[in-house]
Amino acid sequence: SAVISQKPSRDICQRGTSLTIQCQVDSQVTMMFWYRQQPGQSLTLIATANQGSEATYESGFVIDKFPISRPNLTFSTLTVSNMSPEDSSIYLCSVEGLAGGYNEQFFGPGTRLTVL
Amino acid sequence: RKEVEQDPGPFNVPEGATVAFNCTYSNSASQSFFWYRQDCRKEPKLLMSVYSSGNEDGRFTAQLNRASQYISLLIRDSKLSDSATYLCAVANAGKSTFGDGTTLTVKP
């Protein structure tokens, strides 16, 4: 299994500002994923971050709002730009692992963001 | 229609009860299926992968029906510690889609 850490674990931010979330994995992985989990809801994939190429964004998410960096195989950042209260959510990074030959996902502990 | 749909719950059951969760998916090309458990204010963690032949892990049994495109999770002899939100996930080409989760509360 993979061990994933995220920073910060939580933050309270003013609208209009930006926050960069860091994700560190204890092993090299090809793909890293960024999810958002809004209160009382399930996980929604924001984008897939591959090392050496631009992130691939899901419908409804754009690079200008959620720029992602992936400088190496163990690290990624997600920035939430020009925040509004609607961005209040838990942001989780994730990597794939192998569970009996099936690609399960391992999640970081999440970053709990509140935008005032 | 959502790509993955789960029983909305919540399920409130007494200790020792048997409870079943169902999840349907719309993409027939889906390759892998999972059940995750998420405790309050924590990240999801894998509970079980779901195999075509079905699989059992102690009190937990997972089933996959590809023809009808649903997966199920059965919990027998439920414990207080089983209280959590259970998320089904369907993966295709490395990308997982999650259901909204079903909340289970086991009461003494």
C-alpha cells in the first residue's frame, strides 16, 4: 500500500485568495488523482496528474481554477484559485495501488478547506 | 442519470443484524469494482475489491452482477464498529467513479 501525506490538513481562507495543497507519496507512482468531496457528498474527480505532462481535467473543472503541478513521481500540488465559499470542501489526492490484481485507490488524509 | 448510484440510506440497524447495500453502474465497459469505507472526517479506505465470482472476507461478502450492472455488499452480524459510510466505486482505464455513499449506523 501507499502512504500519502497532504499539507495543509485544513485551512480557512478569504474569498478571492488562492490555496496550494501539497501531496507527497512514499513511492513512485505514474498517476496521481485529485478529488473533491463536498459536505455530505461523494468524491468527484477533479483531474489526473501525470508526471511530465499537463493534467487531464474532468468535465466542470478547468486549469485556470485548479492548476496542478506534477514535478516528479512522488509529489503533486493542486491550487484552488480565486476561491469562493462554493469551493469549501475536502480535497483529497489519491494514487493507484494493486489489490489482488485490481487497481484500488489509496487516499491521502485530505485537506479541509473553508472559504469565508 | 449518475454513473454510479447507491442506496441513499441511512441504514440504522441493531447489533447482530445483517445489512445489504446495492450499487448500480451505467458504464458496461467498467473493469474493476470496489467497496470503500469512510469514517467521519476521514479519508476513504478500501474495504473489498469485488470479483466476478463474488468474494467473502469474514463477515463481509461482495457480489458483482455484470449482466445487471450492479454490485452488492452484505454485512453479517454487524458490530458497532461497522458504523460508517460505505462507498461503491467503479473503475475504468485507471479512473474511479464513486457512488454517493450509504451511511450505516449500528446501534446497541
